[in-house]
Amino acid sequence: MVTSSTDRQQRQPITIASAPGKVLVTGGYLVLDQQYTGLVIGTSARFYTVIRTLGGDKAQGTIKVRSPQFNQATWEYTASVSQENTLLFAPKPSESSNKFVQTCLRFALIVVLQSMDVTLFNQILKEGLDISIVGDNDFYSQREELEKLGLSIKKASSREQLTAFCDTHATLGSVNKTGLGSSAALTTSLVAALFLHFGVLSDLDQEKNLTLVHNVAQFVHCFAQGKVGSGFDVSAAVYGSHRYQRFDPSILAPIMDENVDPTVLNKALSHDNNRWDNKVLSISLPPRFQMILADIDAGSHTPTLVSKVLKWHKEQPEKANKLWNELGAYNSKVEQHFRDLKSASTNDESAYTESLAELAQLPASQWAKGSSDNKVQQLMVDLVTDFTKVRELLQQMSAATGVPIEPTEQTELLDQCMAVPGTVMAGVPGAGGYDAIYCIVLSDEAKESVHQIWEQWAGCSVSPLLCQADSKGVTVVDPKADS
């Protein structure tokens, strides 16, 4: 049952929704094609959208949005309902703009208006909306803030001293991001918060509610970007960690129109539209696995990398398909090893824990020298072997396309991380390039040793992030709960 807007507002004048960032462990480039899958891990770094009633004499139809971590980041919009019961929406003059926020507000409100009583919708609009959007510090490099405080950018302990949601000393257009999917997490949290605030959704626990948030967030994100991407980042923001298989992009083609008919839009994005054929199968890191991440101060323009790889795929389809099929098979093996390890820990927790404790004392290259009848050990050896093959195939794709998917500088760094006892995997996430690296380790000792390598690394500036793997997707946040 959908809670009425007026009842919901009397009980809870503040609405907060939160969505996570992502790390694409396997599936870079291949997730653009429906025949392949990607393994995406959610992070503890999250975006938060807070909606309050604006109130006051000037509130009439005003929507005020603030992003306090940035310079020139306050935007205002007007919204009302015409006599024909259609949404009238426009930005007020401002020194800056935010296409994701503006696109999200406009289209999400069109869907909301189609889904509820017009009188209630008007009542909430007339009271005005005061919206604040913030992202955890790990979404941004924070180098300026660290240097301002006299802290080393190479130490994880430095980030621990930053205040929450600290000033980035930049505009949205100039900020250095870490590649965790900030725009997808922002969009998802804003869509969810709007649906909750207007009472279109009463919770985010039901599958149909998550499906609606997913469909609308995917459309808004694609519209704001000006193209239909793979969608894995929005999917992670909604569902958390999972195996992702993309939706047919043709579902969005008819509605990628500034003047789309509201009825057509609502029908296309509805939770019961079976044309949405994306597949989500939940997953989490096996027990005792820890993911650590680092920002690399070099940067890559992901769309440029993707366009070059797709150009190669089009020009040399036979060679490309052979490599992609082999890479897709190894990607699937890595995911299955995660699931098998999770099962092994459930079936015999003590044996699993004991095996991983022993392996944590050795570099992965030496794991195969132990007992061959130890199932957990064999699974771990297979995981390392198959993920090594994934990296080799990505390196082959780098050489074939001239695209730095795993740059040679990163290869040397990742190999050193893999030599640390207890390191299971080390890679460049997503489309690769010079943005970030991740490692998966078995112990705090391994984590510390990897951090020391990052701190001493001279090849490029490596700045550790604090976020970890977290399987949770989009959630409602209780404003009364302790932070």
C-alpha cells in the first residue's frame, strides 16, 4: 500500500535516501554487450539526498538544491502543474548548472505526477522543496584539502582526519573524481528520495519499488549523459554488489526526447514493463576478503577509452570477438569462485577460516605448493589463476587497441601488490586507465603492506581511499538514527 503524501509528511518532515558507489571487478567493456556479464562490487562510500519542506512565503513551487561540497553549487527551479495536469518545470538563472540534478528533477517529477493525486502533488510543490546532496569524501581526490591541512596524500591515515563531506575547493566541472560512480549514485539517491518524499513509494524494500527507482535512474542518467551507456553503475547504486547483465538499450530509444509524452514515459519506465531485461544476481565478497582502493593522480577520460575499444571491435570483429569470448569466460569463472568460496565458508566455517589464515601468510604464487586435497585452498588457487588470466587478456586488449586499459605503469604496481603475502587480486577497475586501482586481501597485515607499497611508489601518485566493499544498495536513511 502506498502511503499518502500528507500522512507521510506529518510523520516525517525530512526524507533521506542513500546510494553506494561501485567497483567493476570484472566485465570492463564487455558489459556494454548483453551476451556478457560483469561483477560489480558496491562500496561503503555513498551519496545522500536530503529533502525538507522549504516553507515560507516565497516557497511557492520553488525547488532549491544545494551541493555544499562545491563552489557555485546552489541551483533553483520552479515547478507547477498546468490546467492540463502536465508539469511545468524551469531552472532559475544561476552562475552554474547541474545537468544531472536538473534532468533528474524534471523527469522524476513527471513520473511522480503521473503516479499520484494531482491535488496532493500540488500541495507538496507549493510548500517548496529544500534539497541537499552530498557524497562521501572518497568520491573525490581530496588532494587540495589534504595539502591545505599539511597531510600526506599517500597515507590512508590522512583521510581519516578529514571532516565528513569536506570542501573539495572546486566546482563540479573541475573536481577530480576517483571513479566510484558519483553521478550514478547521486542520480539514484535523488530519484529514490523524490519518490519517497512525494509518497509514490513507501519503502525501498519491495522488488517492484527498486525496479521503478532503477528504471527511472537509468533513463535520467542516460539522458543527462546524452547517450545510453552500459548502466552497471546505476544498477550498483540501486542493488549493491551483483552480477550485472545489461538491459536492451532499445528500451530507452523512444523516450530519449526532451518533449517525451508523459504517459509514454511513465509506461516505458514502469516496474511492470517486461521489456526491461537486465539481470541482477546478488553477490558479496567471500568471508575474510577485504577490498582496498586507491586514487591515481593521472586521470583518464572513460568515454574516450570506450570509443577507441569499440572502434577496434568494429574494425576487427573476428579478433575482437575471440578475445572477448575468452575474457568473458574467465570473468564468469572468477565470479563462480566467489560463490563457491562463500558456499565453502558456510559448509565448514572452521576449515575455511583455517585455510585462509594459512594462505594469508604466503604470497599467492606459493599457494599451489600445499595440500592438493584442501578444497578451499584449491578454490583460492583457481581464483588467482583465473584472475591472472583476466589481467593477461586485458593487457592483450590494451596492446591491440592502443588503449591503456591496464597501463604498463599500473602493471608493475599491481604485480608488486600481488607479491604481498595474503593478496588475492589486484587490478584496474572498470574501463581501466589511470584513475584507480583496487586490491583484495585476506588480512589487516596484507592491507598494511599494500598501503606501504602505495606510499613508497614513485611511478605515480597513489592516494589510498578509506571505503570498503559493501553489498547494500539504495536505502532509506532514518533522520533520527545516530550517524
